[in-house]
Amino acid sequence: MEAPVIDLKSGDDLGTTWSFDRIRFWCVDTALPFWAEAGFDRRANAFHERLDFTGAPILAAPRRTMVQGRQIYAFAHAALLGWLPEGAELAIVAADNMIRLHWASDNEPGWVFSVSCDGAVVDARRDAYTQAFALYGLAWAYRLSAAQRYRDVADQTFDFLDRRLSSSASGIDVQAGTRRQNPHMHMFEAALAWFEVTGNDQYLARATEIFRLFTTRFFQPHTAILVEHFDEDWRPAPDHRGHLFEPGHHFEWVWLLRRYGHHTGHGVDKYADALLGTALAMGFADGLIAAEVQDDATIFNREHRVWPHAEGIKAAAAEHEAGRGSMRELVDRLVLVLESRFLGKPFAAGWLDHFSPDGSLKIDFVPASTLYHLVLGIAEADRVFNTVRKSQGQAPLM
């Protein structure tokens, strides 16, 4: 497929439509169809890991399990919304291929980290982040087909996590005596996804275990930040890392907490309000969301990427729906940043993903992993804010 360079703001035919409608149009009419073709390897029934700046796949890049899971989600959700009906087939064949090549493919339990384009295991690590996104992708494949094979492998994955990646101190992902909140956040997301698609309380109970870690360990009430790095006993890292937060993760947790509160009735207002408030007050540098910020509001890392801005849109939709104030202005602000800085470059369906503090590009490819953030953020904002489509019966995610 040809990949011409375009300017998202050049669409005069869009008239005076709300700026969010432009980004939705880009996602549905430009990005998804292109990535369904150029971003999918029909020979291997797998998604490409990345594209070069002409829009061609970079075949040498190992295919990470987490990217396969994210892309399965993106195309399954797009199919269910009617944005890309053919996405259902891609999601199903990719899910089956992911099980065949990534699950216990070296005769050991668990999901391997990555395989080559010909299916050979490249990296046999079993990390919790990888397991979480495999679970998330399978939950969305199950939404499409309710095939028992997806639930069977998901339950085997949860069992593997219990046996191999947990510890007596609770939680998962112990690495060299340290712990991270990020894999737990995505395991929380995966457990909620499986509860939503099955209604089985065992998955909600898993989410509740992680919610307890959030309230007792991750969230710091005296600074209203989410700490990223801990020692093995869940104390914040003793060095500067124990004082850092990522605004993008604040936004992700806001949305997840709202979903969890919806399913359980647990009060999450104080946590969601605090995380959003801190991210908005301290998380921006020069109009862009910063990568890392200290708890005293000092910007620690001025790199900026696509995904935190998409997560900000998602959080704004969740807070608006929860009645915590009008968030449409925040969505507009973030959409304009995405339009002007990141999307529609270097080709129409692409994005410039990662910038250094000085404004130079940090990577010279377009990573497929970002589509997950964009589809979910745009879909949620579309569901919450676009009242015409809501009145036409667009189904909620939850």
C-alpha cells in the first residue's frame, strides 16, 4: 500500500467539526486500513513489529509477544465497533498464531518474549509484562469468538504467574530484588478484560489483589504520585527512582480505576482525582506530556512520546463519564498535540513515536505497539463524547 506523507490539519473539507472528529477520522479511515495491510504478515499470520519511514515492514525486528497481544486487541476492538470489520479475521488468526509460536514454544510453560519472523524463539524470557499483554489479546479474541482454546490458555497463563512469577511478598515480576508497578497495572487490565468477557468472579478477584497493591504500595498519599520502582518488600526504591512518577501511567490508572469501580462499587474517586490532578499540574513540559517527573514537580525526563497523550484522552473520557467535570477541553488540547506533533508522519497512517528532550527523533521507525494506545483512547473518547454515535447505540467497553 502506498504511504504518502500528509498533514492532518490540511483537511479543509472537515469544516468546523470538533477537533476530536479529525483524529477519529484518521484512525478509522487511514490508520487502521493501512496497518491491516502493511502491518500484517499474511504469510505468517502475525503482525509486524514495526514499519520503516516509507511504511514498509522491518522484517529483521523480532516479534514481541506483547505487540501481538496489543495488535490483536486493536483489530478486535475495531471490528466490534464496526470501524474495520475485517479486523476480526486478523485478530483471530493472529491469536491462534500467537499461541502456536509464543506459548511454551520452547517446551517450557509461559509466553516467550519474542520470536523471529520465521517463528523461531529469539528471546525466551518470561516477564510479567509479556504475560499480561498475551492475556489481554486473548481476552479480545475471546470476545470475537468465545473459543474455549483462548480461555484455556489464559487460565494456564494465570496459573503460570501464580507458580513462577509471584513471591511471598505478593505481587509479580520480581527482578534482581526489585519490583515495578507497570506490569501489575497491565495485569490488572488483563484481569478486568477477562472478567468483562466471561463474568467470572475469579478474574475480578485477581484484579482486586492488584487494586490492594495500588492502594497500599503504588499510590503515595502524601505526594499524590504513583511510584514506579520498589525493592522486593514493596518499599519505594531508595534512590531517586522512589520519587519519580510517569504522567502517562497516572492517566492509564485513572481509566482502569474507573472500570474497576464500575464493576465492584469500590470508591475510587480520591485516587482517580489525585492521579489526574498531579499529572495535569506537574506532568507537562512545553505543552507536551513529559516522560518522568519528580514528586517536587521537577521535570526529570523531558522526552515525549505518543502514548501518554493517548492515555490522557482516555483518562479524560473516564473522568467525564464519572461526572468529575467537563473534560472536553482537555481532550481537545491533547488531540491538537497529537495532530501537530506526532500523527500523520512520516506517512499518512504513521506516527513519529519518540522524541528526545531537544526535539530530535529518538527512533527511526514506526512501532506497531503504539496503535493499542491510540485505538483505545480514541474509541473511549468517541463513546463518551460523541453523543450522536452514542444515541445510535455504540456499545460501551465495560
